[in-house]
Amino acid sequence: MVDGTTKFKPGDHMFLIEIQIDAPYQGKGIGTQLIKKVINEAKVKDLPLRLQVLKENDKARKLYLRLGFRQVSETETHIVMEI
């Protein structure tokens, strides 16, 4: 299963709510392709794209860093990132 959800806040930013790739499909570039599509959508709308990732999810955090996201804040459990 592959699933992704975005939320658009007019005039403010876009927020990537969730992306899920079942284990057999991970590591095949599917997540990267989905995220790049959302990044491009945010660029077209001239809006920052934000997401949050669990602090313990190093694999996802490294993917987001590789795609150009940077940490902008954090909570007790999550790192908030933006591109």
C-alpha cells in the first residue's frame, strides 16, 4: 500500500500530513517520488512545505534532509521540517 496526504492552507503553507509505504515497497524510490511531487506542487503555489517526523524515525528524517528539508522546530516527540 502506498498512501500520501497533503493539506493546503491558503496563503500560509502546505503540510504533508502522512505518507505510508508498506515494507515490501520501501527502498524502491516510491516515497521519494511522492514527496518530490508534493514539493513541486508547493513550489508552483510559492508556499513552504512542512512536515513532522518522529524523532526516532532516522530513516525518514534522513530522506527528508536529502530532499532539502531543514529542521525548523521540534516538540517532545517530533521534529518539524520545512522546505
